[in-house]
Amino acid sequence: MGPKVVHLSDELDRWRYRCPRGHVGWEPTNNHFWCAQCARQHDDVDPEFDVLRDRKTGTEFAREELRLLTPAGPYGDAGHDESA
């Protein structure tokens, strides 16, 4: 089975996949994810994380298990350089 596809511009996918604390305000960055809602909290919450939780099934997916798609193509391809 190949990687799980998440369409970054699809509102349903954005609401289905959550940060480990249950927020929808996550973004891919480099080789992990970052959550704006976690970053705004004033306690010791780390806004960077390595897995997304599928709200529908409860399954957690590591970054390498996901294929993130944008309207311009897969995230990480030209224009979305994850190595920067």
C-alpha cells in the first residue's frame, strides 16, 4: 500500500487530519509539521510534530507515510522544496 494522500487545498482533508492535540491549523514544513494553534498557546506546547491523526479512523500517520498534494503538484517538488 502506498502513502496516504492528503490534499492540502481540500477543506475536508484539512479538517480530517489533525495535529496530535486535535487542531486543524497545521502546515507542512521541512520534514515535519507545524501547528499555528499550538504555537499560540502560552504553555510548553511544542508546535512542531511528526505525525498527523486521521480524525475519522484515529490512525496516526508519520510524515513519510503521507503524500501531500497542492494544486501545483506534490508538496516537496519544485516550488515546495522541503530541504530548504
